[in-house]
Amino acid sequence: MSPRPLLLALSALSFAVSAARADTAPIEIQWWHAMTSANADKVAQIADGFNTQQTAYKVVPVYKGSYAETLNAGIAAFRAGTQPAILQVFEVGTATMMAAKGAIKPVYQLMADAKEPFDPAAYLPAVTGYYSTTDGKMLSLPFNSSTPIVYYNKDAFTKAGLDPNKPPKTWPEFFDDAKKIRASGSPCGFTAGWISWTQLESFGAWHNLPFASKANGLGGTDAELAFNGPLQVKHIQTLAELQKDKTFDYGGRTSEPEAKFISGDCGMIQTSSGFYGNVKANAKFAWGMAELPYYPDVQGAPQNSIIGGASLWVMGGKKPEDYVGVAKFFTYLSQTALQKDLHEVTGYLPITKAAYDAIKADGFYAQNPEREIPVLQMSGRAPTDNSRGLRLGNLVQIRDVIAEELEATFAGKETAKEALDKAKARGDVILRNFQKSAS
Amino acid sequence: MESRSGGFAWVPHLVLLIGAALVVFPIYVTFVASTLTPSEILAGPMTLLPGSHLVENYLAALTHGTAFISGQPVARLMANSLIVALVVAIGKIVISLLSAYAVVFFRFPGRMICFWMIFLTLMLPVEVRILPTYQITANLGMVDTYGGLTIPLIASATATLLFRQFFLTLPDELVEAAKLDGAGPMRFFVDTVLPLSATNMAALFVILFVYGWNQFLWPLLVTNSASMTTIVIGIKSMIGGGDSQTPWHIVMATTILAMLPPMAVVLLMQRWFVKGLVDSDK
Amino acid sequence: MQRRVVFDNRWLPYLLVGPQLIVTLVFFFWPAAEAIYFSVERQDPFGLSTEFVGLDNFVTILSDPGYLHSLGVTAVFSTSVTLLAMVPALLLAVMADRVVRGSRLYQTVLILPYAIAPAIAGVLWLFLFNPGVGVVAFALRRIGIDWNYLLNGDQALALVILAAAWKQISYNFLFFLAGLQAVPKSLIEAAAIDGAGPVRRFWTIILPLLSPTTFFLIVVNIVYAFFETFGVIHSVTGGGPSKATEILVYKVYYDGVVALDLGGSSAQSVILMLLVIALTAVQFKYVEARVHY
């Protein structure tokens, strides 16, 4: 008997088997992120949760370095045709991503194409406003959002003769308390992390002052910087004066100053709400959280603070079935239970109204009232054009320019007015470059 | 052994001790930090005496320190680093030996052009050309492969320069003797040049091994699957920039662990440094 | 430089130099050409819209006063790092060559710093020198120095010079030692018998014989100081305060990777590349003439 029919049958059978297996092999969705340590753990957990509850898709998280390195990896991959489906990009990269039409797929379009139920109204506008167009179309999904708040050392307060349960509400009170803390022997009164974000960007939003024209850039790439107004100049000049005797002590451009608070050196710090986990685990003193202080003589203050952190962008050039998977994953991410858990464990702000309500209903904030401070600070009032967020090209560079000029001010080499005017001039050049390359 | 006046024999030791202490201080601090708890590390300033958590921290580092990158065990990451380090070191030494030999011991048209082309690779750092390099690697289908991890790193010139320097010092008599004996260039290479290059090869092996072992930016770009990650990426993935909390004690412990293989290589290569191995009468 | 006595095979040298040339062509020249081409374009990071702009990028850079400042900082930085990395290394290598007992231990210990990944070494330096929690910072404050490199530019520059040189000391030590070990003992013994003391022996015999290694190290150290010190500066000072530690390669990397200005970054790297090529050519022409082969 000729072996051929048998061979034919066998190959047909194996083909059928492999085809069947191919049908059931999940479609891989790569999620490139910059999360480290415990937060990376959370990312892995979220992906696992999605993967185990269905078999059609598999989300694979890949750590790609810092935010800048991850963005670069995404860019390199896109140029080489190997881009992931999901890319985590820091908030300052929003303008760059937005301008890259073709390289990205906006979330609202993703959800519509995949016919996934998607209601923009279900999301907290203060959080998603940063990542949406001016008419409310969501471009990227917020993932780890934070906002600046005050952490203060209750023991240092007591030692300085201050009431540890009454943190300062206004800037004059804040400066006063810092002076007393310094006088009582602490090496430093207060410091600030993310100097540009806390002392100029959020400062502007909190006092309803523009950081840049055109609604801080949300209205177009022809925006110009505007943070060198009289209040900001006065504020920075005060910080420079206080630097002289270390009532205010500059600690670095990003999160380095946080170490000065944890070690007990500085009695107060203004920095990201995401610092919470670190303080809780490592501070060896009683501490509390408080809202940002404001200048009481400014009309409209306090308004609301703006967010920092990162969001998830969907990259262009993938297959339609990949996008269906991403859409389903985003639905999964927006689930109330998941958002609730994410917020309570990591401190990231919840992105949906339902999640926020659920957290409240659960009594979480009743037990931990300070955890609600960031959310209230952000969504306490309806945002104005000055406080919806920023969308400026090359904001990373602009932040460094600002930091450079502020450093010169704190070192006594320039006045605040000179520094902020110079920063505006240099920043505007950067904005025009971006405008040219984005057109 | 040189003869030296007995009275000052302690001078070298003193200089070496001071030098060693200064140079090693940051590493000592790393070690101390790996035996403390995170809050002890962050309580400024950190103590300089080792703490009591050595076993506990190293066990944590070995077992679930890198759970943060999709649960790859430290052994796997170290294995990847080892492969990259070995392939890069051996690859670079081999092709550099051959190129330097060609450039020094032969006269051929384009000789200096070849040398300068190879040497030019030092003048444009990797980070600048990393986007196009990644693109080419992707086009060649080498993303997420050991080939992609290693071959682009072999295109470098330090080893070639070093061998060129050394080959230029070899006396002409050696070459003439070989020619008289009827030995061809390859025989001369294997029988005479290679053994004489032993010390330099050992030094280079240490340097290039460490270079391959410590690569960060390129493996980060060119690998996507967690099983291809290297130990340095593993360590960096624990250092939070911004919001997340860095488990410094585990970071430090893993850093010390990651230094052990390069240290082992240094110890192994020292056999080649032993005085007298090199023929004193060339 | 060329030897007097050579082999005369025709095709063998091409075969020997082939592998390195191929790897170099594919993985260096090809991407480098593309990277250099970026310098005459203006494009968005994703490469979706590119526009040929000729020498615009170069003009923008060279007319930026910040660039000249960077040039000055780089000159100071590179010279200091090279000196600080080579002189102690030579001293330590000479000492290590002389001792018998404990030589292996000294060698291992002195080569150790090289084993720490640059990506992580920067973090360690922060730990040591950070004005808030650094161990060394604390000690400096104790002896009265107001250590705050976050605001004091000179302190910041001193710090990054130290951090960058530290790693290179191990590298130089290793090669100096290898070079010293290759010096024929017979020569030294003969000189000793002739009555030359250790210092005299060092200057007249060892140093000249060490010169090929020294030349190699000078070239490599300068290239290192110009190109590979980005990581240290990025993690310790970020080019600050107020550009006090912004060396040329830092601007290249920052503009390319962080600011995503590929055109500007490429143009700067072309200028930097030409600078270092010129520097190296000068070294080969003038310094190598004094090398004793």
C-alpha cells in the first residue's frame, strides 16, 4: 500500500491541529512601561488579572527604563516597525505624542472602532482633561496620576511650638511655620520636589494664573509662556531669600528633595502625592498630609491643582484585532474594583467617578481622611483654562530651563525677575522649534 | 624581583592601602547598605558599620528581589549577562587580534584606511546612533536574540588599538627568525605573537567582560521579553524615579551580587599577570 | 607607524581584517551615516515629517552662547578627569608591581570599581554626596565646608570630575600594571647593578618602555572623558546647577534622548566627533612621535 494517502492524511491532520492551536493562541499585546519596584509589581498583577479572565488576548508588560528611555524605546520601535500596542508616556510628553498623528491611535477612536462601551462622562474630568482634546475627546488613558500636596513632620511641628494638627493654609502661614521650624533647630524649614511642577506649573493652576497662553497650550502649538507674572516673581524671590538661611532649602530638580524630608532634615515638603508609600514605609516620625498653601490676597485662589504622572498611549500601525484587545484591556482597567484597589494600594488617583464614589462609600476616606486630600485638591472646583493641565511641546526641556534659572536664583546669582524672564525667553524658543517640527 | 633597599619596603604597601581604601570606599558603602533596612539607609547620614540584615537581604534579593520584572529569577538574569559578557569579550578580542595583526604585520593598499575606519568607531558614541542601529538590528530580525544583544557591541576599537600598540613593540628579529624558519604569517601568529600577547589579552578580557556585563541602554532597547533581560536592567528596574519606593537594601544587595562574576573574572585572569610568565628576554 | 619587517601575503591581510570591518560597516558606519544625516534635517521624533534644512541646525548651535560655555566646561572637565584618572593609577600600578605579598588582593580590590555598572555608580555617588543624606556630605559639613553642589557650580564640577575619574582609575591601573609586568626584568636588574636607584630606573627605563601603553591610555581616557561620562553627569547633577556641569556630550545626549531634538543632537555630535578626531589626530602625529616602540 502506498504510504502517500496515509502521509497526506497525517499532514492534513497535523495542519488541522496546528491551525486549531493557532486559533486558540492568544494575541500578544505588549505594554511598554517605566514602572519600577512595587509599582511594576502592580503592573504585572493587573496584566495577570486580565490574562486569566479571558484567553483571546495576552497583555505582556515590558519594563523599558525611565520615562525618557521608555519614550525613546517607543520611538525607536515605531521607526523600525516593531512598536508595542501600549506605551506609557509621562504627562510632559503629551504634546509630543499628540503631534504624532499616525504614530498614535487616540483612545476615543480605539474604543469606537472596537465597539467597546465607552462613556467619557464616566471619567473624572480633572484627571482625564489633561489627556483629552478641548472638546472632550480622550486621547490617552490616565494610568498613574498624582498631584502635588504638602507632607509635614508632626514631631518637628511640636518641637517648634506649632500645633501638629493644624498645618498652614496660606503661604504667609507656611513661611512663618517654616521659620519657626528652622529656629527650633531643624537643618531646614521646608523644601520642594519637582521644582518646576510644584512651584510654577501647579502654583499657577492653584492661583488661577496661566502658565502659558492658549489655555496652557491646550488650544494650540502657538502658545507662549506666561509664568513670569508678578505673583510668580514675588513667590520665587521669597524662596530665594529664604534659601539664605535654609528656611527654604533647594534639594534638586525632581524627587531628590524627598530624601531630606524622610531623613527628618526638612520639616515640610511640597511634592507628589505618590510620595505617600515612601513616607509611610520609611519615615520615623509622626507625619501628616495637607493641601497646598495659597496666597489669600489672590482672587480665585485656591483653584485646583494639575496632575502629574503618566498615561497609556496606543501606538499606530498595529492590526485591527490587536486594537480590539487593547480596547478590552482598557475597559478592564477602568473597572471600579480595579481602580479602587489601585488607588488604595499605590496612591494613584482614581480615574472614574464610580471608583471615587465606591472608595468613599467603603469608608476608606473616613478612616484615612488625608488620602482624600489629593483628589479634593484636584477636583474641588471645575477647572478653568488656567488649571486644566498643560500641553506644551518639549516640556521636559522647558522644565530643565526653568530649573536652571531657578538654581541661579536660589544661588543668589540672579533675581527672580531676571530668572523668570530669561526662562520665558528660552522656553519660547523651544516652543517655536516644536511648533515648526510638528507642522 | 627587583632588589630594593629594605628600609622603605613598607612605602608601597602604605600607598596601596590608602589608594585601595579611597578607591573602594563607595563599594564599601554599597555593602554596608545591603545589610541595613531601607529606613536605616535613608536616615541621613547612613551609618558606616555593617548592619544585621545581611542574610535576610541577600536571600530576598536572590529569591524575589526581581519579582518586579515579571518574576525572572536572579540566576536567569545573571546567565543572560554572562552570555553577553562572554560573547562580547571573546568576540572583540578575536576580531581585534586579527585586525591589529593585519594592520601591523602586513603592507597592503588601504591599510591605514582600515585602521582609521576601525578607530573611528570610538568617535561617535552609541547613544547618538542608537536609533538607526536599532532599526538595522530590527530589519535583520535580530531583536530579542542573543545575536542582537552582542554583535552590534563588538564593533569597537579599543582592543584593536591596544594590540596595535603592543605589536609595534615586538622586535623585528622575531619576525626575521620566523621567516628564516619558513614559518608563514599564521604560524608566527599562533606560535609567537599570541603567547606574548597573553598579558594584554587577560587585561582586555577583564575590561571587555565588564563592559559587556554592565551594558544597560542597548539591551534595554533590543530585548522585549523578560527572559532576555540582563542583571543591570534588573537592578535599574528596582530604582524608582519619582513616585515609587525603592527597596534600597535589595538594590544594594543585588548590586553586590552582580559584582561577583566580574570579580571572579579578575581573580581568574590574575594567573596571567604572574611575574615571570612573560618571557623576560625578548 | 609601520614596522620595517613585514609579511608579504596579498589576500591574507584582507581576510584577517575582514570580520571587524564587516561588523563595523554594518553596525557602525551604516547607522552612523544615518545619524549624521539627521543633522541636516528637521523632524519630529517619530520621523513622520522630515524636512531638509541644510546647515540650519549647525548655525543654531554655534550661535548659542550656551554652547561656547559648554565647550569651556568640557575642556576643564576632560583634562581634569584624564589627569586624575591616570596619575594615581600609574602610582598605584608601580607600587603594586613592587610588592609581593598581597599583590593579588590589591589588584582585585583596585580593579573592583570598574565592575560597577555606570548606570548604578551614579546612584552610589548620590548616596555619598547628596547634601541631605550623603555620608561624605555629612563629613564635609562636620569639618565646616558648606557642601551644597545643588547650588554651587564649582562643587558640582568637582564632584562629577571625581566620580568620572574614579572608575577610570581602575581601568588605567589594570593596563599600567599589564604594561609594567611586560618590562624585562633583565633590563631593570642590569640598571640596578649599574647603581641606578629606583627613581632613576623608573624615569629612564620603565617610563619609556611603558610609553606605548601610556599613549594608548591617553587616547582612550580622553575619548572616555569626552564621550562616556554622560551617565555620571546625568545621575548626579543633570548638567546643573545652571549648566555648571553641562559638557558637550551631555548636551548631545540630552537633546537627543530627553528633548527628542534629533536634528540638533546629531549636529552637535557631528561637531563633537570632528573635535575628537582632530584631537586624536594631533595626538597620533605629535605625541606618538615620542613613543618608544
